[in-house]
Amino acid sequence: MNSITKVSFDDTAVAFSGKSDAELYKMYLLFKSMNSNTFVKAGGTLLNTALKLHLPVKFIIKPTIFNHFCGGETIEESERAIQELARFNIGTILDYSVEGEGNEKSFDATRDELLHGIEKAHGNKNIPFSVFKITGLIDINLLEKVQKQQELTVDERAAFERGRDRVNAICQRCYQRDVRVFIDAEESWIQDTIDNLTYEMMALYNREKANIYNTYQLYRHDRLDVLQRDLEQAMEGGYYLGAKLVRGAYMEKERRRALAEGYESPINPTKEASDALFDSALRFCAANVDRIAFCNGTHNEDSCYLLMELMEEYDIAPNDPRVYFAQLYGMSDNLSYNLAHAGYNVAKYVPYGPVEAVMPYLLRRANENTAIAGQSSRELTLIMSEIERRKKLKR
């Protein structure tokens, strides 16, 4: 029997092996709630209003949705989640999910927090990656202006250079501490600027291996071409390419803006087209694993099975450090735990930050679970299946 047939994403005994009966029932109630689009929208509006009015709702949010999707309010508080995942050979990607205030002080504070996270990851096999968004370090309007090749004022040029210095400080520290780092993808109207900064960092710090990873949103119809171009550029430049493959996170926003401003949407016309492009990108990365280290960042079961098949085809060991699977903390444990149980490299994105500051992230997670066809239903079905399995064992 080969390694692929040993992995079943329906194996709830493995998927929820870290959950007590009480924790499992709590998950059931949470996903049952998120399965209702009306509840999520109304609840999100109420929570946002309560937070703006400084009403005492933290005691409701923290033990429920926050604790399920986040590690804690600080890195230190996230240690519980790190250890919980490590018990099942799943790594943690510490994700500082505070959306900054867009000023120099907040950019510096974000840089310092990210550097703190890198020090935490140094020499810690339980934290294989760091991650950050460029918009946490540079003003989004400035990134857009650079992408449009508009002339910058003296002050804007200085601000952009300070932002580049922050990005370099993080990437350099990752290189020095041997911590790999994902630079997240963002909206298409600033992505070229983000890409160019990332290539700059790769050319500096990916000489011996991939330390810096760019992110490719495959719901964009041009991203496979960009990935292929980036490999050529990396080979010409004498450095390794790091690639995190995701489907994407800004679809509705992208389509609205394209429609409003009268340009062609960068988004694939159908989900099937995005799925096909994502899987083509996986095939490309697997075929070029000698020059590309990559992460399969997905909650899609078919894409996980495909990568397992590709690893077998190209004789890539399940624990090869150049290949990772990744999912979000609190979601798709049937993927993460079963893959890790079979010996594959797996990591979870574990967001952290003050409850109030992380609320935009949490509301996105809740909305995504209702918007992604069947996501909450799939989670619910698996949880209910495990509850029933445990009941039978006790009879």
C-alpha cells in the first residue's frame, strides 16, 4: 500500500485526536452557528458595533470564536496552541493579525513584533515559518502609487525607503536566524510592488536555499505565468524561489473594483478555472523542486491528494523540507492532522493579537466559512461523525 492510500481525510479519529468531548461539542456549536449566513452577518454587525462603543464583549468573544481561530493575544499566550499542534507533529506559523493604523509609528511597532516572532521561531522546530503583510510595514496608498509609476514627493520617497528597510530588517533577521518567511499576497493594484520587493529580498537571502517565499493567488488568471517567469528570473539571478500557493482572499473586492473602474477583472471566470490553475501550479513546483521550495496552502482535499501523488511521482519524501502543506488554525483539521499523521510536513497559520484588533480577521474567517460552498457544512459533518463514533465506542 502506498503512502497516498494510507491517508483518508474522512478519518475523524485522527482529525480530532487532540480534542476532548467537550471541545468537540464546542466546535459543533461554533460551526453550526457559522453555517447560517444570516447569523454570521447579523452577529458580525453587532460585534463591530459593540467594539466601537467599547462595550464589554471581550468575555464572550475570547473563549469562543477567538480561541478557536487564534492562538492568543500575544506570542507568549499562543504557546498553548503551539504545543497543542506540536504534539501531533504540526508546525505553527505565527501570524500577527493586527491591522495597523497606517502610520509610521504603527509600521515600526509591527516590524518590532515580527522581529520578536522570528526570535521565538529561532531554533524552534515547532515554528517552521514566519509570515507578514507588506501593508503592515508600508502605507497601501504609497504602494499603489509606486505600482502606477507615479512620481513620488521627497517625503513619499523617504517613506517608501523606510518601508523597504523594515521589510529588509525582517528578511535579514529570518536569514540570520534560519527562519523561513512567507510574504503574503494582497490586492492586485499593489501586488506588483509587493512582488518586486520580494524578489529583491530573495536575491539577497535565497542564495543557498529558499528562505523568503512569495505568495501566488491562483484565482488570478495570470499567476501561473508569473510563477513560471519568477523561476526563470531566480535561475538567472542565481537564487532559489520560495512559493506559497493559495487560491486567494480578495475575490469580491477585486471584481467590484474592476467593474467600477472599467478594466478586465484579474480573477478567473469560474471556480473550476481557479482549481485547474492551482493544480497546474502544484505540478510546476513539484517538477522543479530542485529550484523551488513551496507550500501548498489550501483547504481543498483534491489539491492535497494531487500533491501527495506528485511527491510520489517525483520521488519527493513526505518530510522533504522543501514541500509543506498549510491550513488555517481552527479549520480543516481533517487535512492537517491526517497529513501530519502520515508523515508529511504540515503547518497551521496561527493568528494572534489583541481581541479587539483581530476582530476584522475573525469576521473574515466567519464570512469565508459561509461563503465557501460547503465549508461549514463539511466541518460540521466531520464533527458530527466523530461525536457519533465516540458515542458508539462508549456503548
